[in-house]
Amino acid sequence: MKKRVVCRSAEERRQLGQQMVQDDQRFREVLHGPVSALAARFPDIGEEHVSVLLDIRGDVSRDVRGAVLDSLERSAAPLPAGYRPIFTGIPVAPSAMAFCLPAAKCGTA
């Protein structure tokens, strides 16, 4: 969401800054739960797949995207015995929105 906000005083800027920080923290929590659940249910899901889902969502900041992808990477677990991979067989085209990704997550050489 893009919205122009004009602050007329230092107090308004401070309040707006606090609100933005709180919104960012809530957004990270809201995204972390579903991504963790998705990764737990489908352990073969990759960063590329999650990144495309975040692109489709369209309202994810660069910082939140990085935090979600880092969380996915940290929680990666080996595939359980007998697990039939689902996402491994789904190719992901390079994102048209690659400018949104942190440089370390672009996967470009």
C-alpha cells in the first residue's frame, strides 16, 4: 500500500515512526506463521517458491521478505523417510520482481 503522509510536527513524525515499526513487527509475525506451517507440511518447498508467493501477495517489504526467507532457511529440515516431494518438481521462473529481493537471495550469478 502506498500512501503519502504529511507530518506537521516532530510529535506526528515520532508517532508515525512508532506505528510503522509496530506494523512491520505484526506483518512479520503474520507471515511467519503460514510460511512455517507450509514448510512443516511440505519440507521440500524452497525459497524460490516462497518468494513467488510473496510476489503474488504484493505487499511485502524487502525487510520482511528477507526475514521470512531467512526464517525458512533456518527451519529447513531433511525430508522425512517416505516423503513424496511436491515442490521439488515445480520449476520456478526467475522473478520479474527480482529488484525486491535482498542481493543474497537473488540466486543470480
